[in-house]
Amino acid sequence: MLSSLSFAAAICADNGTANFDFVNIDWIGIIFLGIVQGITELLPISSTAHLRIIPSFLGLPDPGSAFSAAMQLASLTAVISYFWQDIRQLLGGSYRAIAKKDYRSKSFRLILGIIVGTFPIAIIGLLLKKTLDACNSPLRSLVTIGIASIVMSLLLAIAEKWGQRKRDFAKLTLIDGVFVGIAQAFALVPGVSRSGSTITAALFLKMDRETAAKFSFLLGLPTIILAGAVEIVTLLKAGLNLHGWLILLLGLTSASISAFLAIYLLLRYLEKHSTWLFVWYRLAMGLFLLVGVGLGWLKN
């Protein structure tokens, strides 16, 4: 078994097919990155982007997309625990609908919409997996992240300004799951943000802000499960050692706590405020990255 200090380098040396540099980050750094992951995964500002940007500022290696995807399992814990009543009602309603063959049931159609809405990101994710996991992947460059952040800030601004916000959670349909699911697939590009793309699409579909965020969280559950499971298998096949698994577990623990807090704060915030804070944050982040790389302050 490879030592913790040589594991990532050896994997990257193997035709540059994967990046597991997170095993070389100390426990303080991993706890901090876990907190960053937990907060930014559920806010519309891109967790993948922040896990690429922040380590570069701290002099840490890029933890890689495998680490980012596996860490999303922390969000799974937070979303299920926070929305357990809603999830139980949807699943229970769907089960009763199937038993009665009532396929027009709102719960059944909404669950079906969430399942169908997961297909785009699952299919495209499998097609892009090798590119995303590769060492020095072009999709994880700071220029790519900067451009994606700016584009998404503009789309969110348009959705915020012209979205009519007439629909609450009780009015959601199967079609909402399909369209928001298509938008979710764009989050495979670092800087887009899964919650950012889905909340933006939901606002375009006339949902109120709180409903858009809630639907984004629920729609993300199958995606988070699939992405996390795939990367766990990837780590197992790569022969990740005990030190690596302990590092990952430490990050997941800190991320779960911060993700739960992020859900609470975001929903409370959107009850009374718009998404303009996130629009300006994403725009500033994108411009900073492009200028920083252009002037040589940051390494792309």
C-alpha cells in the first residue's frame, strides 16, 4: 500500500488519470475545506469552485474532483435530516399513489420529476468523468471557473429581476423536475454551482425564492447519492489507504455540520431577501479570477 505522501503523486503519474492530492492535506486543512464544502455546496456560489480556489490561496494542493464529489455526501446527510418531514410525505404519498394506481397524484408526479430530472447530470457526468477526474483537468482551471461564475451571475440576475415568484411548493409538477434537472447538468462545470443552476432555473419557472431553494435541495438528493457513490468506488479501486479514508471522514464530518447550518441560514435569508447578494458575489469572484490569472497573480 502506498504511503499517504506518495499516493496522490503515484495516481497522477499513472497517465494523469486521477487526482487524489487531498491525502497530502493535514487534518486542520481538511476540516477547513470540509466547512467550506458544506457551506458552499448548498449556497448558489459553487462548492467545486471554492474547493479549487481556496486551497490555491492557502498553498494547499487541489484536492481533486473525486474529493469534491465524495464530500457531497455530507450535504446528503444535512438535506435528509433538515427536510425529513417533506421527504417522508413525498415518499409516502408516492407509495400510496402507486398502490392505488393513482398516477396523477401530485406526490408521485413530483417524485417522478425528481428522478427524471437526475438523468441529464448522471449521463453527462459519466461521459465527462475521466476529464473531470484527471490531474490538471482543463474544466478545473481558474479561467473556466471565472467564466462560468460570471455567466451564472448574469443568468441569476435576469431570473431575479424578471422572475414572477408566483408558485410555492404545492404547485410544483413533473415538468419542473425535468427542466430544473436539465439546468442541474450544467453544474458539472466548476463555477456553475448545482444549487446556483437549479435555483436560477426554478426562478425562471416562476417559483418563489424559498421554494426554489427547497426544490433545489430535494432535486439534488439522487445526484449527490450517485456522485458520492461513484467516487467512493473510484477511491476503493485506486486502493486508497487507511490514512486517506480517515482524512475523508474528517472532512465529511465538518462538512455535514456546516451544510445543515447553510440550509437553515439560506432559507431564512430567502424568506425576506433577494438573491442579489449571490449575484454580486459570483460576479466579483469571476472577475477577480480572470484578472488574477491574466496578471499572473494566480496560477491557472
